Amino acid sequence: MRTLRTRYTDNNSIWQILPKQRGDQLDYENLKKLCDEFPLGIVLCDEKRRCLYSNQAYDLILGYTDGEIIDTDWRKCIYAEDVSSLDISWKNAVLNHTALQNDIRLIRNDGSMVWTRLHVSLLEDGQYPFASLLMIEDISQRKALELVLQKVENALFEEKERAQVTLDSIGDAVLTTDLAGNVTYLNLEAEHLTGWDRQQAIGKPLFEVFNIIDGETRETAPNPATTAMQQNKTVALASGSILIVHDGTEIEIEDSAAPIHNRDKEVTGAVIVFHDVAKSEAMMEKTSRLAWYDHLTGLPNLALFNERLTQSIGMAERHNKRVGLLFLDMDDFKKSNDTFGHLTGDLLLSSVADRITNCIRSTDTVCRRSGDEFLILLGEIEMPDDTKQVSKQILTAIAEPLTINDNEIMLAASIGISIYPDDGTDATKLTECADRAMYHAKKSGKNNFYYSEPHNLSGEVES
């Protein structure tokens, strides 16, 4: 049985745990030497938490000289924000007669902060029931490393989230497997196409989630992921492959699979990227339309118009016919835009496009050249005068009042006309002649048409 008693040595007060047996060699000096040489900080305090002893390691942690903190409240160096949580832990340890461990920050003599791990044992004795033995470990480097690791973890999490958002936003389905061929990931499109929920699919064998068959033979198709991993290269799925959706429906798909490597360039799995063939065809059709048609009116754009004009010239040459080209420009359209706004202006242009289209044959072509300019192709006509009636119909249709947002709007246009082969034998020359004729029509007033030389035909439509 050991007791606590006070002894003064080197002007320091220390509680010592000394054996009663007289022959025991563990005296105060030896105990102090052991504590001073211990690599962790050691503090002995009384019931008022007054420091009775601190070893050299603790003095070094706080930057104090030997004995400088004796008889002071050891808690004065605790970082203010950590005091409350430590007091709660300390009270619980006293009530439950247990040791405590806390990570706390201490303020060093120079004002800097140091992270420490505090271990406290309560030395219960009849005379000194609340004496405490503190062991303090400097964990600043560990905390700094934890901070770095936390930052790395946060960065990796953010990167993973960005990758997740990116993969979920793309139009292709993405599915990954491990080396054993079990599903490890599906993006939203893969969930949609396979019919499998992501959480249900993960861990399942690939053939259950990505069940594909040959569209002709109806036999099970080779697994592209297995092929990619075995050959260690990107492979394409056979044409006409059918994906059996989770509910039994079928989708024709196109895809490719590639191996996934680790940092040592070893194959660890595979990624499959696939899409619905029907959706791909629809997208191609949409892309093609954007390339050849005006986004506002839906009319053929200038590139498609010129292609059709060239074809029409070729047909007219073979059949000994003529081609009429009408260059239409709206009169004072800018005033309507400025008065009613560009949204109303767009509605007006769409209406003009519809009215022109209704005045021509299905074999003819209308093009919105730019802004409020339109080109009309009249293929295989007999005489230049054949364009006269069409021009009058178009100008009359455009002159009909329009009501948009309770506003009655009056429009007018001017038309210039050129004829193949009289005015030119190619699209560029015919367009230039019709453009010049259109400006002659404008000089004559609104709602007019004018033929290019040498026809010298003009006309006015009554509004």
C-alpha cells in the first residue's frame, strides 16, 4: 500500500508516491529522475488543480523554464474554447471514478498554440481525494497531418462529386465493373436504360444488369467488359445488339468497353459506355436539321437553298426550262421591331414565312436568307412572266393585316426577280441580279416587284 505525502526539494513542492517499506530503493530522487526523463509531459496537481510538479518534457512543450509553473493553476494555459468541454469530461471522470482522455489545445509561453493529448488519472486517497496525475503528449504534427489528410479527403470528395454530377448529366449510359465482372457503378442514364436502381445493381454480376443478346440470333452476346479486360484494349459491341431491360423490354444499343487500370497499369475492371440507337438517330436528325434549316422559321437555310437552286438549274437545263429566283425584302421592318419589340418581330417573320410558303408549289423552296430577307425558288417554269402571278400572290398575302398581342400590324415587301438562264447560269449570279432588281422595286415604293434586265417588267400590288 502506497501513500501520498508532501516533500520539498529544490524549492519545489511535489506529491510523492513512496513505498512504506524502508528497504525499497524507489525514493523521491529516483522517481523525479524517472519522470524528468520521460518523453511525455507529466503534471501532478492538487484538488484546486494547482501544479505541484511538472517534468522537463511538459515544461518544454509549453516553453517554460524548470519550476516556472509550480503553484499555478495548470488550466491557465488551456485554449479558451477547449475549457468547457474539458470541465465536463473532468466532472464525469470524478463522478464515475474513471480516467479521462481529451485532445486539447494549450497556449505556450510565447503565445503560440500546441495540440496535445491529455491523459488524466485521479489519485483517490482519504486525505487527498481529488489529486490528479496528468500525462500530456504533443500531437501537433499528428493534427497537422490530420488536417492535411482532411483537406485531401475533402478535395477527393469534391472531385468525386464533380465526376458524379458530370457522369449523371451526360447523354450516354456509363457502367463500371470490377475484375470479377461485378457492377461497381451506374450513372443515371445507365439506370434509365437498364431499368436497374443504382444501389440494387452494385455488386450484381454484369450479365444480370447488362443483359445483351444478338438481335438476329437472339443468343446471348459476348460480354464486352470481359473482352476489354482480357485483351486490355477498347472494344466495340457487335452491331444489332439488344439490351434486355430489367422489366423485360428490349432496346437496341451501341456501345464500347475499355479496361480500367490502377496506378501500376494493372487491369482492375472495365467501363462500358452505351446509348439507345433510336435516341442516337433522333439526335443525328436534329443535328442535321440544325445544320440545314433556319431555327426561327423552320425554312431551309441559305446552304440548303443554294444546293436546291443548283439542282434546279441542272434539271431546267436538261428539260429546256427556266428557273425563277425571287429576292424578297420586308419594307420598313425595322420600324415594327422598334415599335413592338424583337419578340413580336420574330412572330412577324414566322408569319411571313408561312404566308410565302402557302403561295408556292410544294416543289418550290423558300429560304430565310438573313434578317427580314427571303429567297424563293420557282423551278422549271416556261416563261419569265410565270413568276409575275406568284409575286403578286406573295405580296398580297404579306399585306394582309396581322394581329399580335392586340396590335394590328400592317406589313409590306419588295421583290426582285431574276431568271435562269437569261440573267445567269449559277446561283451566285442569279442572286446578285435578283438583289439588284429588289432595290429597283424599293425605289418604286412599297409592295412592288421588279424584273432584272433585260425583261424590264415591274408591277405594284394594291394594298
